[in-house]
Amino acid sequence: MDFEFLSPVDNTITEELASSGLQNLGNQMRIHTAEAGIPELEGVNIAVVGVRESRLAEAGEDEYLQFTKVRKCLYSLFPGNWYLTLADLGDIEKGETVEDTYFALQSLVTQLLKLKIIPLILGGSQDLIYAQYRAYDRVEQMVNLVNIDNRFDLGDAEKPISNKSYVGKIVVNKPYNLFNYSNLGYQTYFNSQEEIELMERLFFDAYRLGEVSSNIKTVEPVMRDANLVAVDLSTINAAAIGSNHQISPNGFDGKEICALARYAGISDKVSSFGIYEYTSNFPKAGDMLIAQMLWYFIEGVNYRTNENTISAKKEFIKYQVPIDDEILVFYKSEVSGRWWIEIPFISSSNTKLKKHTLLPCNHEDYLEACNQVIPERWYKTKRKNEL
């Protein structure tokens, strides 16, 4: 397995670990060091990797991008009562071109996915999501992408890719692996009406910041159906992240962004998680918040129930709700208390949903259906399957 493009973790961190408590997270991880090399991946569940690339950021490149401060914060935390084995693979250095960096990240994520290891990516500019997404090309599955961001980042697909236009490239570039794109926390004044209308025409999901903040449980089903989750650090409000990099007073606070990270971790389907738009001038409070986001994601993975919805349908409680000419079929797990709604398979149409017959939902969707209101996500998913 070729990981030659990975550079080791800064030796100042590992030197500090030697004098710290044995119970903290850093001393329980397998770490890529200059002396020991890349750690053995057998039995590893989650692997951290940094990507020192931000050349396509519209705000300008951070020449000194490194993740030493975040790692120090992460390593200093204490793990929960976890059964997981963690590794830190070090950093992907900037390639000669941005495309070279993309290739390295795509190759690494693909290999980790095949090994059933969840990559936790710390990156510079958010266009790196394109490479994270392209790693699924060889996994042969449709991809549900969830982006926690105050902007849609659709951009103009005809123009060169940037950290504000990568989603457009994901939509139009072959192979077409994207089934659904969901945005959590968008702020209307950061998005043009054209982009908002395009999101609706493509039947993509979008949840405004206020909607998520007022009831964060609303987006749990969205996370449960995700394969790839990414966070733009600009979606966190300036007070919480404590950085001049983020100038917006509005955004998620620390507790909310950690809750979203935990929802991503606890989802049985999420197989990669990325945090982007990091810069080297983040203050310690911002670095610690990022470390805690990673901690909560790992905590979520530890508590996955791994409910197999295909076989478990026999064990779920089934509810049928007639609405107009439709009969909506809901399922509830007695083990986790979570809900799903069945998406009818249309044999005469495309076959996108052969493996996605159950759509995660919540109890409120069932109650609304009982009041003759069709759940919006069910409608959008059904329409995408008909196209």
C-alpha cells in the first residue's frame, strides 16, 4: 500500500506526549512518526489525516498551513469508554499542482474506505471535498453528501473549481455518483437566489441556520442517510471559533457544531468526515473546538447501532398511512427508537434506489403524515428516483 506522499506528525508533539499522562488520547493512538514510520493499519477503525492545501481558496493561500496546534489539543483530550482503535497518518503535503494533491487525497481515502477505516480529514480550502467525494468512484455506490456550511458552494460549473464552486463540479462531472446533496446551516444572505432556486430544482435538501439551531434533532435523519459529511469552519460563529478568519457574528455555536459532529459519527452509513477552511492563525480556542468536534465524531462512531435496515425490516414496527392516492409506509426500530419511511422502487425508471429503499425520517414526519402532510424529503427522494 503506497502512502509515500504522507509526511509524519511533527516530532515536537510526540516529544510532549512522552512526558504526558498515559491515559490521554495521544498516547492511545497509532501515530505516524519520523522514527517509527506509518503505523500498522490492521484493526484500525478511524484514521486522522491532514491536507496542507489551500491554493484555491478565494481568500488567498495560507503558506504555513499545518495542524500541529489542533493535534496538540486533540492528543490532550481523554477518550471515552471506547472500543475503537485510532491512528494519525500525518499530513498530505501540497503537490506540485492542486490536481496532484487531489489525486493523493482521493487515493488515500479510497484505500481507507476499502479497508473499512473511516478517514477524518483536516484540510485547508473546501474544494478538497471534491477529491474526498471522488474517492467513492471505485467503491461503486451512489453518494449522499452532507455539507455543514453557510453557503451552498454550487458556483458556476463552467468556471475553474474553487472553494466556493466545487459542488457544481460534483454535480456535472462524470462519473455521476451523487444521489443527494444536503446543506445544513445555510444563511440566505450568503447565497444568491439563483443558487437557492437551483437547489430546489435539483431536489436537494437545504436547512437554514435558524431551523437547525431551533431544533437540532431535525437533521438527525439527514445525517443518518449520509455517506460523506463535511464541515466548513466558516459556518461557526466568530465568537465560538475565536478567529479573525471568521467575520460573521451568526453561525453555529460550539455546542451545536459538536452535536452535529456526533450525529455524523453515530450514523451507520457515514464513511468519511472532513473539516475544512482551517488556517494557521486560528487561536487556541478555535483549535480546541476543532479537536472537540473530532472527539464527538469518534464518540458517535463508538455508539453506532449498525442497524441493517434491509434485514431488520422484519423486526421493525410497520405503520401504513394513506394520503390521497399514496400509502406511506413507516418503520420504527424498537432497539433505537429511530424511524424510516419506504421509498417505492420504480422498475420502469432508473435504478438509483435499488439499495436505498428506506429513507431515514423522524417521529414528527410520521405525525405529519397522519395529518395528511407528505414529508418533504420523501417527496424529493421519490422525484429524484423518477427522473
